[in-house]
Amino acid sequence: MDRIDNPTARRLFLQAHALTDRPAGPGKGTELAALIRRLGFVQVDSVNTLARAHDLILWSRRPAYRPENLRVLNDRDRATFEHWTHDASIVPVEFFPNWRLRFARDRGRLRARWKDWHGSAFHDEIETVLRHVTDHGAVQSAEIGEKRAETSTGWWDWHPSKTALEYLWRCGTLSVTRREGFRKVYDLTERVIPPEHLDAHVPEPQIIDWACRAALDRLGFATSGELAAFFALVTPAEARDWAARAVAREEVAEAGIETAQGTPRKVLLWPGTLDRLKDLPEAPRRMRLLSPFDPALRDRKRAERLFGFHYRIEIFVPEAQRRYGYYVFPLLEGARIVARADIAADRASGALHLRALWPEPGIRWGRGREARLMAELHRLLPLAGCDRVTVADGWLRETRTKG
């Protein structure tokens, strides 16, 4: 079995995620659509301490990108649609026929699961909500059904009509036609998805084959479990069976990837990948601030194996939140994650404020890195809606070890 050393594996992985490319070029129109197609999807998230996740993901690869460019692409041009992968995501519209597998599987699964989560009252609202959208057009959840209770039990404390809207969206009957602020606006899917994609039907075996192949294209190398998790369209067992057949036909090769810890991990890759390892480009030396939801980092276990980067979204891990704060951003330099930074945009004052930075273990933070960091923060100003960078006293913190 061929073995790929860790620095080469990092470059291969970053190339697959468009992070060895020089960050330049148009950030709108067909070029933006091509970037999203290359990535496979872009996760949508509401947190906006600096910029929303989808905007930062696209900006980190195309600094000319601005949030309105995605709105035009999605809401007007219909080159993408919003649906579920591992989370809410912007997906190329030509992938829509493959999402019918997800619609069909979610229809029964969510009806049962959400009965325990949200209560069964939404079952009675499904037909009422659908009839309202059919007769009256696009709606937000606040415009239909009863108002949300004054006392909330948590983020997912949806009223039955909201739950019905989400259920109809997850099942493909409704689509998100746009967002206003960050609120979804739902309409009938036939009013949102272009006919050439709406009317296309793909047999289930072809969808499974497509999902596995498309995931391997976009990851560079992967285990069968990572193929299944990429779009979250197929089950781990389906991806495992696909991989076994593809290896038996010699369409897919197996190799050992050296982890950051020095141990090998068996992965799948296209046979031609091994032939081009010597020609892999080096990642740019400039420092790049990434979204915590960047597709290259969203699998936290893979990020630790490949980059030695122990990272969890701090909002969900109280111990990490006490150490680093609410929400911190990874910093990529070349093919290494060199630090994590606590940065916030104070749009009222116009300041992009660096509150703290923690270098990764073994990283010396000298003047060169500080200059590259400040250059990146100044490049961020237009996206963040700010006009200057400010720095807190004592912003450079001691290196922490994993714990």
C-alpha cells in the first residue's frame, strides 16, 4: 500500500478545498458558482461576530466576494439552492435531483423523530401550512400560525406551524426562496427550482454512486465514513459497500496517509491522485482567517488527525469556551494551522477588534507572523463592515496544550 507523508497529505487536502490557490479572482456570478460547485456546498450559519460562516468561507478563497453576490446567485439566478447536508447549506442547483433521496428518507424519519422533539401538534399543521403557501405565496414562519411562546425552552422551541414549515422544507415540498435578514422565506419548490432540475429524476443506485464519487473528488482522500458524511445523503453502510466494489474493480485505490501524530490511516483515493503528488502546489504563505465552519475544518477529528489541530466550536464546549472565549477563528498559514483568534466586528464604531490570539503549540509568534496577521485583518475590513483594526492590550496569549 502506498503511503503519503503528512505534509503532502495536507497539501493534497487543501488543494481539494481550494486553499492552495492564490486567494484572488472574481467573487460573483459564474465564477462564484464554480467555486461552490468545487467545494460541493457552503454551510450557512447565523453567528455574525465577524461575518456569517458562508460569507467568510467564500471570502477566504475570493477576497473580492461580498455577501450580496451570493444573494444574487441564489435568490435571483437560481444557480444554487438551500438545503441540508450535515447542516443547512448552499448547494449547486444541478445537484437538486440527487437530494430527492434525502427528501424521501427524511419524510418518515423526521415525522417520527420530531414528534418526540417538538411534539406531535405539527402533524396537524402540515396540510394547513401547505395550503396557505399554495394560496398566498412565500411566507416566513412569523407570518403563519400562532406566535412563539413568550418563554422559550431553547433554540429549537418552534411553534407547530414553524415545525411544519421546516418539515415541508426538509422533505422537498417547500424550498427556501430567499432569506430576509437571516430568516428563511419559504415557497413551493416548483416556484423556486428551475424546471430542468425540478423535473429530473435519478434512480437511487445512481444517487449513491454520485454522492460517493462527488465526495471523493472534493476531499482528495477519505475513509468510507467520510464519504458518507460529506453530503450526508447516503448511509455509512452504503458508502462502505460502494467503496468495497470500487476497490475490487480497481476504480479506487487504497493508501496510507500519515497523520500529524505519525501513525498511518488507510484511506481511499482515485488512482491518478498518486501520480500527481509530486506536482502539488505549495499553499500560499500568507495568513488566512478561516470560518470555524470551513469545509476543510468542519470534521474536527479529521482536522486533529491531519493538522494536529484540536478544535471544537467553543459555544458547545464549556471547557473550551472558558479557555478561548465564545467563538474563535482558525488561522491558516501555508499548510499549517498556526493559531486561533478571538476577533469581533464592532460595526457601531467601525472597529474590527482583535481581542486575543493563541498560537498553536510549537508556533513562534514573531514580527513576520504579526505583520501577516495584520495584513489579513485589514483585508477583512470591507467584509466585516468596518474601517479600522484595533488591538486589545495583552492580545497575544500563551500557547495552550490540548486538554
